[in-house]
Amino acid sequence: MDGKSALWILFAYLLGSLPSGFVLARVWGVDILRQGSGNIGATNVMRALGKKAGFVVLLLDSLKGTLPVVLAQAAAVSPSVQASAGLAAVAGHCFCPWLRFRGGKAVATSLGVLLALRPAWALWGLGVFAIAYVLCKRVSLASLTAAAAVFLAAWLDPQDIPLSLRWGTVVLMIFVVLRHGDNIRRLQSGKEPTT
């Protein structure tokens, strides 16, 4: 990896690490780390502060994924660096250095990355999420179902797509699943709350 690529990845990580949910909750006088799941993502913010606040965090967290990839595309860096920048942005969101490496669960920021890398996969994932949520009323299960759908899309899409984008997306979706380990255990035990 050359110095320019490393700088893109570092920039993406730092941008992804901006804790929008934490900051927004602080504006409302709430420490989101002490509310609900202790997560800084949109779902926990929505539960603590309402749907409008949750939507704002969803938008900001998605932009943290979209912006570094779009900028990398504008700079005409390689697809592998674009994918790496997307992964770095998500890693920054999930392991925020400003919050002792606590963070979100990767869903909104991953959506932002996908909107920049492969919009069709992102829209497919959103559609699957919406259907799953209507059926089960659980954001976690809908997110996991959408991640599985995007995984399949990345692997099975017949178009001529750089292998680095396919693999980058597959790794991203596996990461989303791993970040939902606690949710999976609650789903298995029947203790996962509806939203």
C-alpha cells in the first residue's frame, strides 16, 4: 500500500469516527452511552430521544460512509482503495477513538458506503430491510436479513464488477453480523425487544 492510499484510509477512518449520535444526544443533555444498549447508533438514539433525532443520526452516520468513498472516486483512486476507505469509515464508526473505542453497529454507515460503491445493492438491502421490519418489528433482525441479502447480491451480481468491491462488501456484511452478536443471542432466547 502506498502513502496516498494509506492517507485515504486514515481520512475515512477519522471521518467515520465522528460520533454524531453521541454529540446529538449531548445537545439534548443525554449521555447516550448510558441509555438503552449504550450504542451511539440511530436505533438507540431513536429509543432515547425519539424518531426525529434517530433519523438525523441515521442520515449523519450514512454520510460518514458515503463521503469518503465519493471523494475517493472523485480522486480516481483504485476500486480496492475505495472499498478499503469504506471499510475504514465503518471501523471508525464502530470503534470510535474519542469514546474509548465504543461505537455503533455498522448498519447506517455501511448503507452509506454501499450507496457510493454499488447503489443497486444498497437499494436492494433497503428493500429487504423494510419488508423484514414490517414482518418482525425488530430493527436488529431486519438489519441482519438485509446484510444477508446484500451479501448474496455482492456474490451473485452477474455484472463485471471489480473483485475488490465484491469482497469489500462481503467483509462489510460479515462485520455487520458480528456487531450484532448480542442481538442474535437475544433473538435466540426470545428477549430481543421490538422497536
